[in-house]
Amino acid sequence: MICKSCGSEVSPYITECPYCGNRLRKRAPKLDRNGRIAERLGRRQPVQLSRLRRGEIPGIRHDSRPYLAGVLVLLGFAGCLVWRTAAVDITQLWVHGRLGHHWWRIFTAPFVYDNTGYAFVALLVVALYGTLLERRHGWVPVLALAALGGAGGMALTARLSDHVAFGGNGIGLALLVAWAIPDLLALRAQREIDGDLVGTAVLGAVIALMPLAVTDASWLSDAVGVGAGLLIGYPLARIHPV
């Protein structure tokens, strides 16, 4: 140990500094059977680290919370409650043919569900890949993917089809595809990946084939969701490689 008075290095077993006589401690330390100090040291205070900021350490992602992904999931839950409670007429929220003055339905239809299984799968995919993407790239790409895959898919469906359409299959596929692109590029370059592409492929197949089980899920929304994921996910993977 170091004497605070003269700065000399002294034995930890003494009570006074032999060089300057400074009092080091009130009593000699207790020793165990092997002659080692048996006293318990004072408890160290845990080091509090601040949140990592964007660009603070090159190659390390900054800390961010997936607020937007949570909002998208909550909107889907709200759409389920609308159907369950009949608080609002669900027919006023979906798309069905040309919309005219009801153009705003392209923004409500992706969050409306009348099937529990459809809602569970779609919201699971949105929650999982929306969270992963928002932590990787921030909320702006997630918002763009949700707008293109959700509202864009419903707009195309209303334009080209006379069938009723609603649900978030377009949003889910857009987020899933955008997340998977970096790993697919890594596999193409014969590099190792950390992501679970097998599980991603299974979830992608389930939500993409949802129109076979739920007639109100739109194939056109599927196509737009995949296209949006490629359109936004590929540049992101090139600009900000994982």
C-alpha cells in the first residue's frame, strides 16, 4: 500500500509508516490461517456508464429503443379491439375498390384485423423485425417501410382490385425483407452470419401465404411489401453494413 503522507510503498500489515510515522490505519489487519488478509474489503460502487451515442465508437451500434416498432404494434392491437368491441364500424376502415374521398383508409386498413390468427402472425413479425431494424438503423427507415408496405400496398390493392383488404401483411414483409438483406449479402460473399435466416424464411412464408387462409389479406400488399423491403433494405445494407 502507499502512504498518503510521504508517498512511500509500505507493507499492508502495519499500522504506521516506518518512514514518516504517519498513521495508516487504526489497527493491524486480521490474517487467515495462510497469513493472508482476511478482512472484507469495502464494497465497490458499480460504474455507471452513459448511453452509447451514434458514431461514438466506430463499428459499435448506438443504444436506441424501438419506440416506433412499439407504436406499430399498439396500432394493430387497437385495430383488433375495434373489431372485438364494435366501437367503430370496421367497414369504415378497410379498403374496397376505388376510395374516392375516403383515401385516408389506406392508412387505417393496415392496422385492422377481424381474424385473431392473422393479427397474431402479422403483429409478431412487425414487433420482431421492426425492433431489430429500429435498433440497427433508427426509426426513419422503419417508418418508410411501414408507409410503403402498408399504405402503399393498400393503395395498389384499392386501385387494381375490387376485393375487401386490410391487415398488416405488407408492413410485416417489408420489415422482414429489409432486415434479411444484409445476411443474404453476407452469405453471398461467403461470410458468417449471426441472424436466423431459417426462422425468418418460415415467418416470411407464413405471412406471405396468409391470403390463402384469410381472404381479406391482399396478395398485392404482399408484393408491395417485398418490393419496399428490397428498395429500402438494399441501400441500407450497402451504406450501413452490419
